[in-house]
Amino acid sequence: MPKVTIEYCVKCKWQLRATWYLQEVLQTFSSSEVLVDEVSLRPSLTPGTFRVLCYSVQDSEPAVIWDRTVDDGFPDSKALKQRIKSLIQPDLNIGHNDKPLKNNGVLKQDQQKDSKENSNQETNKTVHCEECKSAE
């Protein structure tokens, strides 16, 4: 059975955000139709880490569902659910979450920050929080 793991940077204080995504995934993928067996949190000391991984079968290599540094920010919960669904059960109907995405699935606040940064300079995809900067 598939399992989802959410890795988050401890120093960036993203535990609450990771927990919110965890409950969103559980709420959507915990019916009898859906086969997500486990959703877990994995704290990371790597600065700026926020990744969502999906293991489609036990002891398999994980598929990266979302990586904050690659996908330019945090996911809209709808985007995250669509990516998980497409990996574990593509024909599953998840209701309103199946509708087309806006903003490529990136949260609007992150997109606004990126557009401001892009007007002055190229986006640095490895931007860390202040706590992570001081730890380096």
C-alpha cells in the first residue's frame, strides 16, 4: 500500500505547515476507495527542505511529489492531491480537487513573492529562512 512522507526543515519552523498538508492528504485519501496506508512527517536539518514523497509499494524508492526548491514554493493542497492521485490511482475521482489548477499549483502568496524577486533578480531556488542562514 502507498505511503506519503512529508519532509520539512525544523529550523524554518515548517512543522505546522507540514502537519496541515498531512491532514489534507489523510482527509482526501482515507476512504475505502483510496489506498494510502500511511502519511508521516520527517523532520530535516537540511536548510529549506520541504518535500513530499510517495512510496507506491513497500520498500520502493520514493517518487518526489513536491519539492519546494524545484517547484518554486509550497503547493496548493489541490496540486498536491492531484499529484498523489496520479501516482497511486489515476482513475480515482477526488471531486472538486480534479478541476484544473491555477498558478501551476503554487500557493498564491509564494507566487507573489517570486514575481517581486524576479523583477529585481533571478530567483534563487535555495533561499533559506533567517534561522537556516545563521546556522550555515
